[in-house]
Amino acid sequence: MESEEGESVIPFQLQFDKPVPFQIKIAEWNPEKDLLAMVTEDSKILLHRFNWQRLWTISPGRPVTSLCWRPDGKAIAVGLEDGTIELHDVENGKLLRSLKPHAVAVVCLNWEEDGQSNTDKIGIYEDRTSRFFPPAPRAPKIPGLVAGDSSFMDDGEDSLAELSNTSFRKFNILCSGDRDGNICFNIFGIFQIGKINIHELSVPVPDLDEHASYKLFNASIYKVALSKDLCRLVVMCTGELRDCGIKPKEEKFSVQDLHGLHCLAMDTSIFWKRKYELHQVAQQASNIEDLTEVIRASLSVMSKQWTDAMKTFHDKFHSLSTLIIDHGLKSSPQEEFLSLLGGARISPALHQFLLNTLGEVGVKRVLKSVCGTGKELQSVVLDNLQPAAEIIAFRMGELRGFSRWRARYQGIGLDEKLLNEATENAGLLLVQVQRFMMVLSSVVQQFSNFFNWLLKSIKYLMQEPNDLLSPYNSELLVVFLKFLYDQDPVKDLLELSEPGDDIEIDLKTIGRVKELIQLGGFSDCDFLRRRLAKEFQHMESSFKMALQMPFTTISRKISCMKLLPLFPLQLSTTQTRTTIPMSLSFYKNEPSTDTPCESGYTDYISFQIPDEAFPDIQNCIGIAKGFKQKSNNEKNGYTSVEAILLSLPNDYHCVDLSLYKDKELVLLLNKTTTTPEGSGEACMMVLPTVDLPFVSISSSSCLNQWELEDMKGSIVDLEMENEKVRKVPHSTIAPLAVSASRGVACVFAERRRALVYILEENEDEEEDSDDKSISLCFSSPAKLPKYLSLFSHGKVCVMDQQLSPEPEVIIIDMVLVDDEFAVVSLTADGVLQLSEYGRRRYWSMKKDVIGFVVEGKKIRIKTVVEREEGICCGKHGGDYYRKDFVFEPLYDDARNRFCYRLRQYLDSLGRPKRLLVFVNPFGGKKSAKTIFVKEVKPLFEDADIQLDVQETKYQLHAKEMVKSMDLSKYDGIVCVSGDGVLVEVVNGLLEREDWKTTFQLPIGMIPAGTGNGMIKSLLDPVGLRCCASSATISIIRGHKRSLDVATISQGTTKFFSVLMLAWGLVADIDIESEKFRWLGSARIDIYALRRIIGLRQYNGRILFVPAPGFESYGQPASCSLYKEPIVSDKVLGYQGPDTKFEDREWREMKGPFVSIWLHNVPWGAENTLAAPSAKFSDGFLDLIVFKTCPKLALLSIMTQISDGKHVESPYVAYLKVKAFVLEPGARVDEPDKEGIIDSDGEVLARGRRTYQCDQKALMSYDKLQITVDQGFATLFSPEY
């Protein structure tokens, strides 16, 4: 034989052998995808891909007792110990639905869909709801949820809607069995349509007294399986079979003898015969159940919101009652308000309450709370509650229409009378919703009227004008004080009423309702007495009652066809519920003339027989088939079950078994003897059952014997050498997870390992291995799978020397990517390349790779990509996304070489390795700390950059630290703030003795303030958004650029500016808007409008040396700059540039001015393009002069600052200067008031009677001069 001549062929390919952190007790493969769901001993549910990548882990919080997949593989059903069944989304594990059809542990689940094609045209039904209604509403969000929580809830609702829609496309049923013998049937897994208890079933016994009633006692279910045609249910259970008509002393056989494992065949043909009707009913009813939950949630949310609003109202106004008592008055709050409304003199108590206790602010706060809540409640009704009620009424009407088609729907229990009542109650709910809206609108209107009156009264008492306040209605005010002040009709409608506490309705209204009955109105005349919550409860109750009839009808039509006693069990065994390996499956028969329901599928039952069951049957497994009802043309109505007993080799015992496709059986066997290492050994076998010598079992014999015991003379020895057997180098445990659709099996070892095998034979022929024109060289020889020949063909070969010259390859080797072989290479130009199955992916070490880390045997390359895929770097999006690439070198030395080369290349890029970081927690909206922790720090950590983080505590704190710290150990300084900390760092560095060394450190900016003009100027030219992720990645990459620094001098005082200087309107807006800093960047816009309305103009003069091309601006002038006495710069730090300008170079402009703006970079803030032509390192400052102009023209100019078009206005002079002198003056219209000079967002000088803030002025409000050092500072920057 060929196997004898060559090396023996291993039948199953081991895909991988992985350790598992927990012991697995349940495992099931997805029927459609390469996904494996597992349950650990501590009841955590894990979902893994075929390559063992974990997708998610969830913990239901209760012991998990069973698990199965929905037939389409998009949802997982999980049975819990308390009887709950949970449905989870396969995508993320989110809980989609939770049901509780059982009271005890759900021990088995089976989800099957109709396997027959739809040939009944009459049964085809289209759900018409979408024709008349928009998509069904969702439950409203719970007040107080943070954004993350709400998105999570929205995702879950989206998944539920999508899964529900797909589930309706094909009829499917979820069967669940519990420990007490109950079996529940749920259409689509969510709509309960039937329930039986095997204790209550009458078991037919052929050839015995037809009047005898046999039942199972002390029964417990082990496994259930529904046939693909939905006609039969096979149940494996333990229990005692008894004749209920015979007393225990008169029994013809021993109870002990028939206490064991039985197999029941249940007739569920009602599901097949009425599948179209059940499909339609379940579709409508399950949608109604979903919508009732929407209404329930809406009522709950509205009740909570309104209760909170009323609590705020009563808490505020309760103090009035206390004040009335304290002042010795005997009136009530309502009487005090009515007295004030009537024009009487206000009492001291009410006066104190309105002006001191409540006040104008308090009234506005309560007004906002109550009326705002009223609007929110109206929104919930219009968006959630009312649409849900309308769709419920429509779907109820559809069900009522079904019930009138008695020929089709009466057989499944649809009762027209009950559905008429449920439909009417759905209509009554809509009436109650409309009444609630009317009551709510009226109450909110009266509250608003009351608060408007209070505001006017308070203004009157304070002798302030109140003409601008909203008017009030005196009549409504009287109604409010008499009937609504201490009553709450909205709350009454939202909450369930106590018995006898219904709404009072006058006889006249009741009479009118009764008259409407004659015109086809509602037959229930008392519905107006009920509240909204009570009406919803009434509707839900009638709906459940109407659906109880189909549930009862279907349950009664499920009967026991047959029982097969398999083998006895000891009472102690059944009481402790030991695990018996067993498997149930159905295989499609060959086409026949019989109907599909009668002969479409054959059941196969496999099980292990315990050694204590029969003395003569040891170490055996059994297989039975054909356990079904026969065609009508046969006499007794039952077939003979065929079975076979297989004897396992003496040195093996069965751990678990599973029926596989093509009528094959997969066995997992442990060897009874251990290996020298003590690890044990096992094997897995695939056994075809088609050619096995099955023996017919007569099922017409009495039930006082076990059928399998008669087969002890026909036991077949299992010869392993003739079967497909794969040895497993571990001792194994249950479960054995086998996927018939994917052809794979997962085996679990005692030592917490998972082994995945491919059961299918690879029938593809070998690729031509004689082609030696191309060769691959790897670090070590390895026997590779044949599909890796894909890498050796000319079109995808990574080593083809015939191609055009390419950069030198630094390192190349074979690796594993997602447990598949691939080739990874790094070239001298910094390209990291992955070649896999003819596909190539590239990463630039300079641009894409930010770092790497070794994880065991694997290397994780940490990359950033642009906006297409991956994990977003920042909270608010951005231009970059994080996406890791993981590969596993085949050998340790290869991993070490990869790490060496990667580190060597990254180090050659000159990237920073250690940074000093300043975080300003007070800037902007005080979010800098959060931005740093959530968005900046993770990226720096991924890039393996060490950080020394300093949090600023007060103004100029960063400057103080920079002046005194040892900076020699840092590669740069990073400011997580607005532009203020950057200016502090620059000034601190230039005031150091060693400024020549330290000022060479590059400075990086992370936008976390109000302005962020510097980082905006850096990122905008390369098309990057001004966000933390883009700025951080620019710092990580280490690119740098020079920046001009302006020295502002006034005598011996100096200030170094890198952004801008402003005087007049711009300075006033920038500094005076600080009191609105809590508004964030919006403070600038709001205060700018205020300053334009109250426009100020300033006298003064400016002098400047224009840049080439701008000599025509201004008038000739004479000026000499202040010269410092020569002093050692080691003591005083940097003293500014040594500049000399001729007198003839100077020009001047005289006021009045609206504003003077001097800019070093283009952007003054994220939305302010102040100097469109400004350059970072040209040696010039951009001067923008706002001349006197009309206010409307000025408003137009200010609105154009966002895009830089303001410099085109005839009222604006825009030029570049080399040097600048400012001589500020007083305001034109108020000479006793002066202005503010602002530099880089800080107060540089403050004149007389100006806005006072916490910032101290560095200089006096007098002449100052500005000179420029070209390219003096260094900034971290994106690559240009």
C-alpha cells in the first residue's frame, strides 16, 4: 500500500494549540461563520475567531447552564440557572433581549429554522406596517445618561432592530428545556408560542392496554433537538415510567428497572402545518411586545422627569408656608398670592419670600425646570409614546383581521372576541394619550403664566421696569392658585391609581360616550375614569389574554409519539445529574413521494452507555436512528428503530461525542494509561455511520425491558486502525465542539489548552514545486503548508531580482499574521511591507509607525493611518486613527533581529525620547487635563516616549519652573494648553543664564485652551485639523521648524512675544472677555459684538520700519530705538537683538485708531485668520491697522476675520514691518480713560480706568518698541 511505502498521512490538520486561562464547560461553533462561543467554569461567555482572536467577553452575572446559536449565526441564546434566556448580539455581545420562560435552570437549547422552501403562495404575507408608518420608535433615553452610555444603548437598539428584521425573513423556533421537565417554544427566539411538561405527557405504549396511561416521573431533561422540518422534537431525559392507573404495589415491573435514560419523540407537526400563520402572528405580536416596552419606558421616564420638576417647585415654595407661620399669619400661600393679585398690601412674609428667599433668579430657575420639563415630556410623547401606541393599534388590527380568517387561524387559537377587545383597548390608549397632551399643555401654560406674574411682581417690588417681561392672564392665575398650586394632575395621569381612586367624570359626559356606541364608538364607557398608566396596563393585559389562547392551543397540540427506554441509571446518578456524552441530529433523506414532514429527515441519536448500566455491555457507545412515525399506509403507525452498539478499545474511554455532517460521528477518546510525562494522551476519530451494521429494534414489545440489553450479542468492535484517527498529545475533557458547516473541531485538554483541528481533507492538488526560478531565503528552514506557494510565484514574490532596482532590504523573514504565514520586510528607505496571499500592505516608518512593543512571541507595530480605518486617536475625531499590526516571527532569533532593526531605524529618525510636559488645567473650558490623559498620553506611551508631567497651578507658574529646572535631560517641551503657557515657556527660557543652550529645545503645542492660534498656524497649512491627536503625532514624528521671536522693550523691561500684540478693539475683546471664559471660544464672538456696539476709538501714534514692498504706507518719521547698557547676558539672560535702522527708514501713522494688531503667525485663534500672509521665519511682523469706520462696516470686517478677508477692506491697512514703536493714547470720547495693550493673550500694559482683572501688567501704558529675531525659536511641527 502507498501508506506503507511512504510516510503515513495524518488525517486531521492541527490548526493551533493554544492555552486557555479558564476551563471551558460549554462550546459551540457558529453555524455560518468561523466563530466559537465558549462558557467558562465561572460562567463568562467568550467569543473567539477561528484564529483564536478573542472578540469579546461578557459575564451575565448568573451561572450559565446552556448555549446555542441562532441558525443565521447573528445571535447567541444563553440559558441561565434562574430560568432566564438571554439573546446577545454576535458583533459585540450586547444584550438584545431577556426572557424568563422557565423557573429553574435552562439545561438545553436548540434553535432551528424551517428548512423547506416556501411553495404555499396563499401563506405568503407581507407586513404592511412600513407602508403606513415610519420606523418604530425607540425607548427614550434615561435622563442623566452620559454620552457614552447613550451611544451604547443606541447601538444595542440598532442591533436589536436589525436582528429582529432578519429573523422575520425565515421561520425559526428556539426550544429550551429546564431541569424540571418543561420545554418552551419561542418563535424567532422572542415570542413564546408553546410550553409542555414531560411529566404531564401521556406516553403511548403499543400492544398494551389502550386505556392505560403511562407517564414519566422524576423526569429531568438532558438534550432536545427539533427536526429541520419542525415536525418532530427528540428529547433525551431521565425518569421513571409508570402506569398511572396501577397502584405501586400492583405494578407488573419494578420502578427501579425502568429508572434510566429515555428517548422521547414529540409530535410538533403543528409548527410545520401552520408555519405561515404562526410566522405572521409572531411577527405582529413580537413587534407589539417591543412597542409596549417603549411605552413602559416612556411613562417611566416622563414620571421621573415630572416628579423631579415638581420637587424643585415645592422645595422652593415650601419656605413660604414656613415664613407665614413665623410671622404669625393664619393664611395659606394661595391666599397670600391671591391677595397680592387683587391689589392688597403685600404681607411681610410674602415680601420676604419674593425678594430674599426666592428672588428673580429663583423664579427663573424654577420656570426653566418646570416648563423645560413640560417641553421634554411633550417631546417624549410625540417622538416615542404616541407613535408606539399608533403602531400597536395598527398591528392589533392586523391580528384581528387574521382572527376573522377562521379557516387558517382558528386552528392556532386566534380568538376574534379577545382580539376585538385588545384592539379597542389600543384605541382607548390613543385617546388617553391625547387627553394627557391636553392636560400637560394646560398645566405648563398655567405654570408659565404664574411665573411670569411672579417676575413682574418682583420687578415691581424692586421698583425696576418690567415692561419687557411677558404679560400674564389674571383668570388663568386664579385657576392655577385654586386648583393646581397644591395638586398635580400630570403626575396623577402618569402613575397607577389605587382601587377606587379613579378620575371623576360627570354623568353628562358618560351619557355622551354611551351615545357614541350607537355610532360605532368604544363599547367601554368607563375608560375616561382611568388614568394613562392604568389604560396602558389595561391594554397590555388584554393583549396578553388574547395571545394566551394561541399559546394554550399550540401547547395542547404537541404530543408524545413514542418512547424508547435506552439504559438504566442508578438513582444516585440521576439525582446528582452527571454528564452523559450524547448527541442528537437530523439528516435529510433522499427525495421520496412522501410529504416532507413525514419523511424529510431521519433522526440520529448517539450516546455513551455507562458501565454500570448493563453487566454484559462495557465501554460501549450506542447509535440509534429512524426514531419517527411511519406513513399512514402502515398498520401500527411506528417504525422499527435501528441501533448499533460499538465497543471501544479497552485502553480508551469516551470523553465526548458529536454527530457530524454526512451521517458521521466524531468521537473524543482518552487513553486510560498515562504517558511517562504524566500529561495523558487522547485521540479524535471521525466514524462514518452509513456502512455500520444497524440492528432493528422492535418497538412494539413491552416496556418492562431495556431495548439495548437485547443487543449485547451483536456488539461491534471499533477498530481504530481502519478509521480516521488523530492522536491528541493531552488528556482531554468535555466539551467537544464540532462545526459541520465549517469542517472544524475544537478539543479542550485537562491542562487548560484548546486545540483546533481541520476535519476536512485538502483535496486541492499540490502546486508545481519544480519551479526553481525564484527562491526565498529565511532565517531557519521550516516545513510550510502548500498554500504558501502563493508567495513563490513571480507576480507576488518579494525577492524577485528580475524586477527594477528597489531600496536595499534591511531585514526580511517569514512570520505568522493571524495564524497565517506571511512575509514581512523592512527596506532602507523606511518601508515596512507585509506580503500575504498575493496582497501587499505598506507602512512608512517615518510617517505611519509611532512605535512597537514585544508581546511574548509577537511584535505589535503601533501605527497611525489617515481617517480611513482603525481606532480614532482623539475624542473629537481627527485626521489620524490608531491601527496596530501584529506579527509573530517563527523563531526567537528572528524576533530579536526584527526588534533590533526596528529600534535602530526609529532611533535614526531623531524623534524625541523624553519630554517635559506642562498641563494647564485652568485654560479654556478647563479640559486640558482630560485631553492629556485620554488623547495625548496614550499616543506618547505607544511611541515609548518618557514624560515628566508638570501641572501649572497659577499664572507664570510654567515660567518659574522653566527658569529653575534642569532641562538637559529633555529632548523638548510640550505645552498642553492655549497659547499662554507657550509664551511663559519662551520667556522663562530666555531669562535663564544658559539661554543659548536651553532655547534650542523644540517646543510643542497641544490645543487645550481658548485661542490655540500657534498650533492652528502649524497644522492648517498641511490640511490637518486643530486637534490633540494631530498635534501629538506631529511631536512624535519629531519634525521641527524655526519661529521668529519678537522682543518688546520699555526701558529695561522686556517681554518676548511669539504670537501677537494688540491695542484697541482687539485687545479689549481679548482681555475683557476673560470674565466669560466659561463659554470657551464663544466668549470672543459674544464680547466682540458688545464692544462694536459700544465702540471705542483711541488717540496715539505708531512708527514702523516697513518690509521691502511696503514703503508707501504711512508718512516719513524720525525715530531712535532704546539702547541697553552693556551688561553680561549670563546674569540677565537674553537682551534682544542688536538692530540698527536709519532714520529715513521709519514711517508713522497717527490716530485715532480703532485697533492696532501686530501678528507673528497667521492664526490668532482657531477661528481667527488675523494675518493671512504671515510667515513663521521671515524676520517680519504683520501689522494690521483698523482705521475709523462705521459700525456696520466694522461688524462686516470682524465677521470676515475667520477667513482672512478682513485685510481686503478699505478701512484696514495690512503690511509687514521689521521694527515697530507704539505710543498709546487715551480714548477719543473719554479722555480720562485709556486702553489695554495685550501680547499673546496676556495684559502687557493697562491704562487709567480700564478693566481690572487678575493679570498683572508688566509694563506701563507708555511708549514701547518691538524688534524681531528671525528664526530664533524652534517648534515641533508637521512635515511641510
